[in-house]
Amino acid sequence: MKLLKLFNPENLSESEINNLPKRKTTRAIIQNEKGEIAMLYSNKFNYHEIPGGEVDEGETLEQGIV
């Protein structure tokens, strides 16, 4: 897996961290009966990630995953 950006005090100032856009997101580990885990691939950024999504105003965390 390719690290895109690490957000922590060692490589971003407190001001930069506080000015990052905030959004509520959720992720889920989804496993089938064979023990395989669902992964999504991003062609744009060339990496894999577990399923999830942004949680819109009024949505539950579960709805955000879908």
C-alpha cells in the first residue's frame, strides 16, 4: 500500500492541521464466508482501501458506508 500523506504534528504545523477541511467519514471491514475481505481500488490514486464513504448531514454511519 502506498502512503499518500501522514497527518501528524511531526510533518504539519498545528495551524495547518486546524485549517484542513473537516468531513465525517466511515469505513467497514467486510468479510465473506471464505474469510476474504472486500477492498476497493482507486485508479486515480493507484491504491486499495476498505469500503466506506462520507457521512452526509442526517445520515447514520451505516448509511455512509453504503
